[in-house]
Amino acid sequence: MISIRRAVSILVVWGTATMFGLAFAELTRVGPVLLTLSRGHGIHVGDLVAFAAAYGAAAFVTRYLLRDPGTQSLR
């Protein structure tokens, strides 16, 4: 069973990954626009890359947090 500390840690990891992706999307305009949401707002290729990297790292950390405490590696 998952402990409260692990559950909170996982929520923090995914919240941090989301905040990173949103901050990257707000501060940069990398790549062509894939989808225009409104005048001056859209989804760029760089936004998708940033979210993919952030969520990939969050998934790796989540896997680490959910491992059995008796195991030595992530296999």
C-alpha cells in the first residue's frame, strides 16, 4: 500500500512538471505554431517538447518513488 508521504511526493513531482511546462510555454516561443487558440496565443512545437521532457522526468521519478523498498535497481 502506498504511504501518504509517497502520495504527496508524487503529487508534488507532477505539479512541478506541469508548472515547468506552463512556465516554458509562457516565457518562450520556440518552433512553429501548431494550434492557434486565440489572437496572440497558441501551442508551439517547443511547448510540446518541454511538456514531454517534464512529464518523462516526472514518470521516471514516480517509478522510483513507487518501487519496492527492498529492491536495489529500477529493473
